[in-house]
Amino acid sequence: MTHPVKGDDIFYIIFTSGTTGSPKGVQISHNNLLSFADWVTGPFFDLPKRPVTLAQPPFSFDLSVMDWVMTLLMGGTLKAVSKELSENFKALFELLPKLSLQVFVSTPSFADLCLVDPEFKADNFPELKRFLFCGEELTKKTYQKLQARFPEAKIFNTYGPTEATVAVTGVQITPAIEKEYSRLPIGRAKNDTKIFIVDENGDQVDKGKSGEIVISGPSVSKGYLNNPGKTKQAFFDDQIYKVYHTGDLGRFDDKGQLLYEGRKDFQIKLHGYRIELEEVNQGLNQSHYVKQAIAVPRYDADHKVTQLQAWVVAKENDFSKPIELTKAIKKELTEYMMPYMIPTRFIYKDKLPISLNGKVDIKAVIKEVNNV
Ligand code: AMP
């Protein structure tokens, strides 16, 4: 090897949604990745020797790093499922049992999709004994269904932002844990990492209190590529490692389990994709047909976003029906927005609620959409 990537050299850069309409490039170094790799291949997940692993998440999503790093380092085999196949349920359901999978790495959303097929069960997947989830909330409903279909499998919930390299906490969810918690915990930090809970001033809160989740350790990135402004807002220096303010809310319970309690800001997860609502708003407001618009998530009872809606004050137009206007806006948006960020439902209003500071009151619309 003539040019090894080592130490602080950048190993990969993954772009995530940003508030200003331009994505942020998270720089992950060799050392960052090494810290994650040591953990994911270590004793905690108790993986088979040469794992045969599902490789479903796209490479643009850092969850994919979990499957390829772990499998390639352990001399295993990756079974790739293309995007097209993930979206063709009949073909997907036919293929999956033929892959002899031992380890299933995905978002809970993808597992929900697989669970639609009643044949997704241990009888048809005799070697599948490990499920590793990350990227969004693992709901009790998903866990219960999966556990009933794969009673002998170990099911792990892991948590982490791209900025701290894939995942930094983990817990094996057992029937006992499921019974004990109303919302499943996200676990404990890996050994080389520290997690703090801080208040609005950045001071640590008292034990058991809620606040922002802050991560410090060797897997925390040095910051965003060519973006010192955004880097300064979220990354801080500790004595040895970088410290990342996640924007996630959480608290530790008396057993030391970290509990996830949502977001401080307007970032959401939709079908596993990380989206900043401000970026969608920017896109919507660029449309020629739009006077003013905001994007609003609709949640289900398990805190999962099920739909992204656009609330729009339209400019004068000649469309005879709202559906035609929606089609025209969507067509325009596909020219400059990622498909997963485009709202699926459009609601037209004469005006949007305005808050005291004169801006559109997103919180009020979120409340209205979710009847709270
Ligand atoms: P990403 O950078 O795409 O991996 O997204 C990171 C964000 O996803 C985190 O900051 C959380 O808001 C959310 N997230 C990741 N894992 C979990 C989990 N296990 N439970 C709840 N939220 C999660």
C-alpha cells in the first residue's frame, strides 16, 4: 500500500441535511472509524465469526458503515440489496430468504417493511440470529413483532449521529427490558466514549434530569467540511477529544440507560432519512408557485414521523384544482431537492400562523397537524 489512510486523515465524508439549504459534509477520520470498528466487532454484539450480513442502507447513509466495516473486518460476506429491489416488495420478499443471512443491519423502518411479509420469520431464516438497529427510534411495536417472529435472535438498539461515526451507544433489547420501559432505551456508551446531558447553557444537569445529549470520544468528527461556522456551533474541544452537541434530547435513568426524548430543533427522521425542516422550507419557498410555505411532520403514537406535509400559501395561478398545483410544485421541486425530502401532502391556506417574532409559527402548525 503506497498511500494508507491513517491517524487523523479523512477516511470518508458523508453529507447530511443542513438548515440553510446546503448539506453539511461530516468528515470522518481513520481514528474516528477505528473507534467504531473496535466496538462493533467486539464482544458486545456477539457476532458470528464470519458474518453473512445484509447490506441494504445506501452508502450515503452512515448506517451502511455498520454493515460493511463489521463484515469486511471479520472476513464475512455482504449480501447487497439494491435500492430498486428494496422498493419492489415482491422481489425483495422472494430474495431475502435466499441470502442465508446471519446479521441484519437496518433502520427499524426497513424491518417494518420486511415484517409486512408473514414469511419473514425464523423458520425461513434459520441462521438469522442478530438484528442491529440504528438511525431512528426502535419502537416497542417493531421490537414485539420481530421478537415474536425471531424468538432466538438478539435484537440491539444502537444510537448515534453521523458526526460521532455511526453509533456510540447500544443495548440488547430483551423481553424484560421491553416490559420495563414505555419507550425503549438506547443503551450505554461504548467504553471509549463519554455522554453528558447538558442544559441550554451547556452546563451538566443533575443526575436523571433531561437535556441535550453531548458526546465526547475518539469517534467524534473534527467537524463539517469547509464549514467553520456550522462546525463552531456544534463541535467543541475537550482535553483530548472533540465534543459534539447532538441536538438530541435525553436523560439517564437510575440504571444508567440512556433514554431518547426527541429533538431540540426541527430535525426529523423520515423512513430513516435525516431531514432538517428548514432545508425543506428553503426548497418549498424557491418554487415559482409558492408565496410562503413550511414543511411539517405528522407523527404516530410511537413518535415516528409518518408523513411530511407542506403548508402552502400559493401565488395566484390558473390551475383549476389544487391537485394540479401540487403536481406542478412537486415537478419543480424534483429539479433541486432530494426525492425523500419532498412533502407528500400539500395543504393550501390563505395565510400561515405568525409567532410573536414575526416568523411563521412552525410549532403551532405542528400542534395542529398532530392534534396536540
Ligand atoms: P444520522 O446522522 O442520519 O445517523 O441521524 C442521527 C440522528 O438520528 C440522531 O441524532 C437521532 O436524532 C436519530 N437516531 C439515531 N439512532 C436513534 C435511535 N436508536 N433512537 C432514536 N433516535 C435515533
